[in-house]
Amino acid sequence: MQTRDGVRLDADVYVPDANGPFPVLLMRQPYGRAIASTVVYAHPTWYAAHGYLVVIQDVRGRGTSEGNFYPFATEVEDGYDAVQWAAALPESTGQVGMYGFSYQGLTQLYAAIAHPPALRTICPAMMGYDLCREMAYENGGFYWQATMAWAIQLEAESARLRGDQDAYRALLQASRQLPLTDPIPTRPQVLQDYAPHSFYFDWLDHPDPNSDYWRHLSPKDALKTIDLPMLHIGGWFDIYLRGNLNLYRAMVDQSHQPQHLIIGPWVHLPWSRKVGAIDYGSQAANPVDRLQIRWFDQFLKGQNTGLLQEQPVRLFDLGQHQWRSFPTWPSRDLKSFFLNSTGLASLSGTEGTLSHSLPDAPVTDTLVHDPWRPAPAFGGHAAIPSGPLDRSSLDNRSDILTYTTPPLTQALSLVGEPWLELDCSADQPSFDLCAVLSEVHPSGAVYNFTQGYIRLEPGQTTHPVRFSLQPTCIRIAQNHQLRLSLSAACFPTHPVNSGSGATAGETRLMDARIISVTIRCGGKPGSRLLLPIG
């Protein structure tokens, strides 16, 4: 197809072996259209066999499409043109639905912004809504590992497309072992040498989510006029889950069309029953392809598939290994679990506790962060690899504080977004906090199920510090325990905070300082975990 400014975009079109016309399913992606996101979805031939023209298009500057690629910069106009072009294909009914995850999830949002008349429904999966707060940063902490890995992947492909063998080999090698020790660690020399104009440096240099850069690039504000039926697809261990949820909530508030949400126990990819160290059972097997066919049959073919008679929110319970259904995103009262300690919570898993009662006598725990051996990332939603892992040995590190409930006398069900309030301070102008919630099994195994991160800049510290963890749905069994683990780093998911107050893009490797963080338990305001119980 030709875009409005004369750029050729290439697509593969899969046609049913049947008599048309057919509705169109469109995916727009930057990774080479032959892949067609088969890392998580069925092959386009499967969708075509269900009576759809399936169009997989290389976005501008990727695959064999012409033009220059910069993530998301031209996806509104190109998305509109692609939808209308696909609607006019031979044997098309003129009705288009879109599907895809990650970048392909966002191309759906950008296309919808332009209101193409042929677009009837979309199925956005695992993508950001506010690009700065949900793709590049988490509470001010730069998503270093994920963003750098993605940038190197994209720039290696750019080098391949232009035939630059030296750049391709250097970037490919960097992708196999990410560069973490350059003079300014967040500015890897390989990107400076071979992709100096990469979007990566723009993301690094714009930590302010309210800057013009993000306001122009992010789809969030422009989506306020959208009213389409949407199937929202997320994973409890996906880095972009907050984006999925925030988009879903916004659409529920503003749209008159059905909004359905499904969140499985999955990482960003693949979507399977075995996630990290846990097999979540047969119910966790990927149901998305069949669900999308039902969705598209409903909204593109006008069939009554029964979807609209079902509860619109399906959440996979990580504890019971089964699906739960709700009429909308569940709203739960937050119950307080107060942190208490002997002052030795960094040395033993039994010295720090969580309880419903606020301790009378204030006690402090001191967390010493040594940049020479920063607390490592281990599973969760943003690390590579991600998912639930047994962190029992990690929790024995002296730079990780742990607070654990006694064995539960009855099961504890959490559905929603946990919050943490910490009465804390540090001996340096800036510091980071990483909070992980885990289920402690009677065997001693400790499996993480959600976590959160925050970077505290000079002058930003409030009392108490309050931040959210990734939403979750889990039933913790009787006789099991709940544990909160706190550290001052999550390396290399996020870059090590130097303590100086310099931004992540300015901090030199040799400038990192030892940071002592004080957590105050008991007294007022006290430190507490707020859990959505229900």
C-alpha cells in the first residue's frame, strides 16, 4: 500500500479457501511480518481458516516497507491509511478488526486515534498506555534492562536492513550479553557507536512524564475520544500490565461499547502454563486465539457468540490455578499489615514480621546498599527472565529486609493493587526502593507474585513514601505465609542509583555511593503494607 505521503508499506494477506467476502484482521508490526507474533498467537493461516482476510503489515521502515522508523512516531497516520486500505481489499466486507501485543498492541491504539471508518474493534494486548510511566519508567526508575535490550534488537535489525555488517554483528553480540559496565552505564558505547540517534537516548533523557516529548508521543490523551469495543489482554508478570489496566479503566469510563479484560499468569512472552518456576496447570494454557475468534465473530460478523452474556473480566488466580470472573475490575478495601522488627530484619527471615497491629514501640531497620554488589533482579514483571522464582536464598542477603506473617490460620485472597507506605529516609540525597511480595510455602520455598519500584529524588521524599506494586490476583493457602522483601536496588532491571541525585542518564559508573536506608517500624506514621483483600 501507499501511505498518504507516498511511502510504500508491505503486507502479507492470508485469504480463506472459501467464498467471500470476509472481514479483515489487521496486525501492524516492526519485527518482520513473516513472524506475525507467532511467539504468542496462532499463525495467520489459522485465523484465515476461520473466515477472515488476515493482513500482517511491516510498519514504516521495518521489514521490506519503505521509510524511516522511529517507534510510534508515524503510527497514527499510517494506521489510519492501513485500516482503510485493508478494508478495500478484494473480497473484504469493509469491516476491520485489529489484534497484536506489545508494539502491535500500540499500533491498534494509534490507528484508533485517527477514527478510521472501517475500524470496528481492537484487541490490544500487553502494551503501554502512558508510554513514559508504563513503558520507559516505573515510579521514576528507568526500565534499563528491558529498554536497552529492545533498543539493541531494533537497531541491530536496522543495521541488517541497510547492509551494515559491522554494526549488525556488534549489536547482535551486545544483545547476547547486555553491556552493563560502560563509563556511563546507561549510555552503552555500542549504541553510541552504531545507533547514536536511537530512540533509547530520547527515552533516557526525558525522565519527566509531563514533558512535551512524551505528550506528543504517548497515545493516552489522544484516546479520550475513542469508543470501540475492546478485548484487553494482559499478564500478571508482564512489564506493561499497568498500561493494559489503565487503558481498560479509561475505556470503561468513557466508552459505550463493551470492554472485556483477561489477565493470565503469563510473562510478556510466551503465554503458557509454565511460568518461571511454577506450572499453573492446564487452565493456564493460552486461550487467547479462540477468545479472539469469538470476539471478532461477535463484532465483525454479527454472530451471537455468547460473549456479551458472560462476565467481562476474567482473572487467573495464581494461588488456586483457576480463572475467576467479575462484572468489572474488582474494587477492594485495603487492609493494613504493619511492619514490625527486632531491628535485625536484614539478617534473618524471622526477625521482621507483618501483622494487623501497629507496634507501639518504634524500631528501625537499616538497609545498606553496596553498589559493588547491588541486590539483583530476580523474576517479577520487569526482569529478564521474568515470572515467579524461588527467592528463598536471595532473601537471605543482608541487603534485603524481609517481613513475614505467621503461618496463615485461613486462606488470604488478594485481588487488585497492593500499596506500600514506608516511613523511611536515607543518608544520601537520592535512593531507590524495590518491594517484592512472595508466598512462603511450608517447605521453605519463596515464590514472588508481585513487586514495585520507586526512585526517590532529592526533595521528593514524603513521609511516608507511598507507591503501588503490580496488580495481582492470588489466594494464599492456609498455613502458608506472606512475605514483603525490601531492597535498595533491582539490578539490572533498573540502573543502580548513585545516591547523588544525578539522573540515570548522567550517572557515571564510578560515582555510585554506598547508601544507608532507614526503615522505621512502629510509632507514627509507621510503615505498612496495604492489601486488596477479597
